[in-house]
Amino acid sequence: YSIQVIKDAFPKIKLEKIFDTLSNNYLYNGVVEDDYAINKLEFHYEYKNQDSTIKLADKIIIESGNFETFFYSFNFNNIKAKPGETINYYFKVWDNDAINGSKFSTSQKFIYKESSIEDLIVMKNIENEKIKSGLNQSITLAEEIQEDIKKLNKEILQKNKIGWQEKKKARDILNKQKELEKIITKTKKDNSNSLKTKEKLNSSILEKQKELEELMNKVLDDEMKKMLEEMEQMLDEVDKEKLKDLLEKLSDENKDLEKELDRELELFKQLEFEQKVEETIEKIKEIKQLQKNLKEETLDKKLKIKNSELAKK
């Protein structure tokens, strides 16, 4: 008889990663395998917090087979790392070697770098422009709808019954109102994304920005949605008095909406101004410190820095 012992191999791991722009999550899909069976799989990450290094691990639930596919998602914004901070991470898989002890293998090492203060400010400015543009578009469209309602009401009063032309104009108003809803919803989403950036900047106006978000969330109420549904159903029936009544109600709702949007835009501009003042003060403090350091270098004869280097600084 001839007996050959096959040495228990190390487990293997292969994976791919993609970034989901909608959820701001990093998505990973991969394969783990072993010649006998997988014991466990973990996601490891570490980053610095002041003078200490934080090391954490998330367990990924898998079956105990010898070949498994897995999917995992992670949002680095949840860590709340400081601007410019780097986060090292990797996946670790163990086999079920009960004789010699469970052996492990790691995936390739990855690095996630948090945006710097400068990058965050650029990002914040771009997001602010989107929000202002959305609010301005909403106000313009709300004014346009008001004018269309006014004209259509005048036409309806002059006729005994609603014709094809009036019906088409009512449909156009309805479509514009739906478009207004879409723009407002997108602006709310842009503002929500902007809040995440401002949280990283540790802005003092963060609480005021959250108040603005609450105002935005109240803009589109259920009453407006119910009215639009009623109007859409009524267009098939062509009831003159009912349409006139709905148009008046829609006009009143839009007046309030327009006032609210104007208020939000002015508040947003005020917050934007306060943040720019805050950023300027921080920049002045930074320059002040650099000047202080340079003065010390200039007076310290031990350093022996050339005059040309000092002049450049």
C-alpha cells in the first residue's frame, strides 16, 4: 500500500469593486474557495484617530462550503474620518483546518482617501450652485404656472362649456406642475448630499442648513399631490365648474409654494455667505500661523536657511 497525504491548502479569495454614485457605497462581489471548506470571511479596515490607530472588522455571513460567492457594500462616510485621512482595508478569509488551526488568506490591500478640506470646499461650492439653480428654476416655473392658470380661468369664464383647447391648456398646466415637483425633489436631494459634505467640513452653520432641509421637506404636501390626481381624473369628465374650482385651489397652493421657495432661496444665500465668511476666517488663521512659523525660521540662525528660500516662502 502507498499512502500520500495532501497538505491542507490555504483558502483563496478573488473580488471586484465598483462605486455606486446613487448610494455613495462601495460595492464588492467576489469568490472565496478552499480545498475543504471555508470557516469565515471578514472585512477589515483601519484608520488613525489623533495618536491612535482604530482597527475594526465586519463579519460577512457565508455558507460553510468549499466554493462561495459573496456580495458586500460599505459606505466610508459612516466612519466620519477627518478630511485628508486615509483608510486601509482588505478582506480576510479562514479555512476550517481543525488539526493545525484555521489558516487565513487576505485579499489585495485597498486604500480609501477622504477628500481634503480644499476638495470639500470645491465640492460644496458646486453643490451650492446646483441647489440655487434648482430653487431659481422652481420659482420661475411656479410663476409661469400662475400666469397660465390666470389666462385659462379667464377663458373658461367667457365660455359656456370647456372645449378641446381649454382641456389641452389644463393638461399643459398639470404637466408643468409635475415638472415643478421633479425639480423640487431633485433640489431636496442635492441639498441632502450637500449636508454630508458640510458635515465633513465641520461648519458652524450645519444646524441652520438642517433647518433649511426641514423646510424643503415640507414644501410638497399631500394636499398638492391629491389635487393633481383629482385634476388628472377630472380632465376626462370635462366639468367646467369643477375645473375652475380646482384651478383656483391650485393657484392658491402655488402662491404659498412660491413664497416658500423665495424664503428658502434667501435663507440659502444667507447660509452660503456665512459659510464663505467662516472659510475666509479659517484661511486667515492658517496664513497667520504660517507667517509666525516663517518669522521664527528667519530669526533662528541655527537653521541656516538661504535667503532665497526664505524669500520664496
